[in-house]
Amino acid sequence: MKRLLSALPALLLALAAPARANLSVTAETDRGTVEINGSVYLTVTVSGDSASVPEPKLPNMQNFNVYDSGRSQSISIINGRITTTVSFTYILTPRFLGLQRIPSISVFNGKEKAVTPEIEINVVKAGQPRQQAQPAGRPVRRPPPAAGRPQPAAAGAAADPIFIKAETDRRTAYPGEQIDLSVKFYTSVPLSSNPQYVPPSYKNLIAEDLPPVRNGETDIGGTRYAYSEIRTALFALSPGPAEVRPMTVEVQVPSGQPVDPFDPNFFQNMMAMTGGQGQTKDFHTEPIRLDIKPLPSPQPEDFSGAVGNYAVTASADRAEAKTGEAVNFSVAIAGSGNLKPVTAPKLPDLPDFKVFDTMSSLDIKKEGDVISGKKTFTYILVPRAAGRKTVPPVSFSFFDPRAGVYRTVKTDPVVLQVDKGEEGAKSVYFTPGQGQTSVTASGTDIRYVSDRANTPGLARVAAGIGALPLWAHVPPLVLLALAFWTARLNRFKSANPLLFRFRRARSEAFRDIEEARALIKAGKNNEAVSVIYDSFMDYLSDKCGEKVGALTMKKAADLVRARFPRASDRALDDIRELWAALELRHFSPEASAAEGTSDLAGKYELLIELLEKELRK
């Protein structure tokens, strides 16, 4: 009770202290004026004093086509203070002439909200042919000669003045292997504005933009066409069928305007506005079906689902440290592939260090139509004793889809020279050793408070309490018994953490569902999907007694089957289906609509009720 009462003021102070995140966001463009057939680079930088910061929520920009161009992230830990900065890059292609505005961009971390001011972009007519209007320092892409070029459409389609074509570079792939989707829009007539591209929805796939948009000219059946090509990288989530559903391009064609195909300025004005808004037309593609192959077996023990071609390195933020001081130990995984789902590699046994939770940072590059980058996991290591300490090599396994084999790479060992800290330099012995000298008195420091033999105040209080009636002693005894029972319960919880996590998983899941529905009502669909995704991972982890979020979908299903042999196939199928749907919307926020997110919350609630019956001890 004394310990509880002494800790109460500190607990109340901690609860009353407001959480500060110092969230900030800035937005800037690489130019203020752009031609109608050019592009603008928009960089949004989000900073905060936490291990992660929210992604910016881009507003609806009807005057621009928006493409994700990558991101870079940095995390610094100085004197225990964590600072995270993430820069998101987008490419904007204007659709209309005149003064256009990029609306305010906001970020929200659940407690704080930060907003950028509006940005004005002046869109002007193309002053010279398209091939010469490329931004300085950027390569000009020209199509190869038409003679050796496959026809972009059937003979009947080539006769149309406007058409669209979509194709992938492959129809079969492994989960996590990059699939390139190419969408080409052809036109042989001038348009009133740049086309507006409406991306497709996907089944069992997540998508990453591959900007910038390619523009060119070609001859088809004796007709000159201008085309714009949009490329997208696709990654399958799990084995089985996958589909790219129809996509749409919306254009405005001037009505009643004569077209002279031999006009020397024909291609110069092809994508520029011609003055009138004209008639709006939509063009659609056919669906594309893909076959996703399962990863081969057997898999390495430390394989966590990474697919691509990677290298791994390890480093510490210092070569020398003291006992008790925190050392930032970083493991960087770099290469080509989808780095978002890559999980932290497991560290080897480190008896010389205390190991604390990891933090991750992600840099994504999109060069040469290849998704690549680096994901860095930072561990906090605290040396236990002085001396020359070595962190053994850290291994990381991945599947190389080009070679069709698993590969395991390792880091070099990292050596630290650990000196004794201020506290570690003092050796304290509780058992007397041999040869120690006897203790002798060097003086006295007793000071008598009073020479009078008065009864101490504490004794008088005790005597007063003893004189109280018996019923007055009941409340203290009840409090004492309650404190004793609470202490035993806490010890039981500490000794059996999995049991209590198993029992409270349902109540915590339903609390998260209510939170997600409140976010949906507030129009925060991306945040709601994140809440449902994290809640689902925590629910399965609490039920299985193992961190499910670090496993692949297949391994998680195998774990559930092994932990609960009586679980039905329906329950496992529902787990896989909800998992795939959550990953699709979690890693592809643009797919999170209010209706779809609300359906996810409903499916999650029904699945919890089913699993509570199926996943029993």
C-alpha cells in the first residue's frame, strides 16, 4: 500500500501531462509556371517527434492528374528524443490552362492536425513542339520506328480517332513479384483538355505509380496518333487468381470543330486546350486476368515473405560506448522489390546487450520502371558490461523471382568497445571478503530531541485507534484484503500473460471496431482502415500467442491451424479473405472508400463472432 500511495502522484501527473507530437507539414513545387504538356514535382514533407508520422491526405485535385513518385524517410534518436521526417514526392500533370491551385494538404496523427497553404500554378500553352518541351535535365522518350513496332490495337480499333489500350508485361507471377501495367491513350484529334485518368480497382493486387507520363507519336494504318502512356507497378498479395479491372480515361473533345491532319501545328496543339470545353467522353479498357503462382517449398526458417533482390548491411551509430548507454544499431535492407511489407530480421542472441523495440524507416525510388529503395530497422542496444563486444551477423532471406530460388544474405559483424559507465565503474559487494578490517567507531552523531519523557505522538495516535469500536476497523481490513487480492491477481497476470491476452482479445477488437466506425463517419477512411488492420493483427496475435503481423498470410493460417486444430476451413478462408482485403486498402490508401471501409468493419465484426466460437482452447 505504501508503494501504491507513493506512486499515485507520479501516475496522476503522467496521466495529466499532454502528449506532444510537434507535428508539422510543408509543401513545395519545383516551379510556379508549367506548360500544358509538362509536369510539376510536388514535395510534401511531414515531421514529428515520434517513431512514425502519418501520410499526407491529398485533396481532390480536378485540375491535375496526380502520380506517386516515391518517398524518403529519416529517423534520428538523440538523447532519447526521436524525430522522424518523411518526404513524399508526387508528379502533377495539368489538365487545363490558366491559374490553377493545389488545395491545402493536411496530416492528422489522431491528436494534432497540420495543414499547408494553397499553392498556385500558372499553366500556359505549349510554346514549342512536344519533343522540345521536356524539362531541363530529363531524358526525352521517343517511340521506336513504327515498322518494327507491334500495332497497339486491332485493325478495327486503329480506325477510331480515340482509343485506349492496357496490357501487362506478364500474365503469371509470384506473390510480391513486380508486374508492369501499361495503359496507352491514343488520339488523332485535338482535345479541349488533357485527359483525366481514372485508375482501376484491383483484385489480389496492390499498385504503385511509375511516373512520369510518357508522351509520343506514332503512325497506325496511315493515321498519325499522339499517345500518352501511364505505367503502374503491381504486386500480388497471395497465390491464386488476380485481376486488373477496367480503367477509364475521360476526355473533352471539341464539338463541330474541323480537324486538318496536315496542319503543321497539329501535334503542338494536340493536348492543349482549344478554347471550348466541348463534349465529355469516357473510354474504357477490358479487364486483365493474372495467375499468381505459390512460392516454392521448402522455405528458409527466417523467410518472412520478402520477394525481390536485396542486400543487407548493419551498422552502429558509434564505435565506442559505455555501460548503460543506448546504442542505435541499424540493419538496412536495400534492393529492388516491394519493401513496404518487409519485416524486421530477427537478431541473433545478444547476451551482452539489452535489446529494445525496433523502429523502421522507408525510402522508395522509382527509376527505370523498377520499384526499389531501402528499409532501415533501428534497434536500441544497451551494453550490460564493459569490454570488446560483438554483434554477430544478422541474416535475411528472400525469394529471387528471376532465378526462382531463395537467397540468404548476412551482415558483417559489428564490434563495439564498451567502457564502464559512471555507475558501472563502482563495484559494490554485499558479502564481506576475507581480510577485511573490523569496523570501528569514529565519532557519534546522536542528537536528543527532548530531555522530557513525553509520550510520542505516534504512540498517542495508536492508542486512539485502539480505543475505536470494532466496526470502525472493518473498512481498513477490507482495503487491506482488496490490496492483497489485487497484488495476487497482478502476479498471476504477470505469470500468465497469454491467458489474459487470449480472454480480452474480443473486447479490445470490438472497441477498435467502434473507433473505426467513428473515423468512417468523420470521413477518415484511411485512418479507419489502419485501425482495423492493426486490430486484426493484434487479435490473431493475442489468440495465437505469437506476433502474427511478422508472418506471411500462409504462415499465419498454418499457425492458426496448428494452435486450434478444431478450427473450420470456413474460418481460415474468412481470415485469408479479410487479411487480403485489409492489406489491399492498408498499402493502397486510394482504394479506401467510405462504403468499402464500412463493409470491412462489418466483415471484421462478423469474423470476430465466428472466431470466438472456433478458436477455443
